[in-house]
Amino acid sequence: MTGTGTLTHPGENAADSEVGTSDVSWESLSSEELKSVVSRGAQGGEWFYAASRELQRRAALATTTAEEAETTVSRRKQRMTQIVILAVAAFLLVVSALEIWSRF
């Protein structure tokens, strides 16, 4: 909010009409700019709500990305564990086969 009570774009002091509430215009703002709009409170009207929605969207996206990364790491660990178990089993099988052959 400026001293005259007019809400302006946090980074460029643009007029309300220059930055709408569409997803495209809010996606171009940095998180700090969005936080600045949200910190002004609900008196910002649609700007507050649109900035809040964009921050929530980004938070959900970050959470989903983190969960996917965690799942990928977990799957890799499981696969490596399976490979090690199979390698040990194969080694024991070969050792057992050699032991049996050496008795003949």
C-alpha cells in the first residue's frame, strides 16, 4: 500500500490495472514479492487473495516435488538392497556348488 492508499505492484510500483489476478501475472513474481503483497493483509483485496493462492500453489508444488524425490531415493535404496541380497545369495550358491563338486 502506498501512502495514498493505492495498492501497487511490490517490485515495480505498477498500477492495479497493469498486474491482474491471472495466474500468469502472479507466476512471474518472486516469492518475496508475493510475501510482500500478502503481508499487507486482506485490505489488499483481490491482490491479497491472488498472491495467497499463488504462494499456496508454490508450497503444494514444492511439497509434491520433495515427496517425489523422497520416493525416488527410497526406491533406489530398496533396489540396491535387493541387488546386494541377490549378489550374496549368488555367491553362497556358487560356494555351495564348489563345495559339493569338491567332494566328488
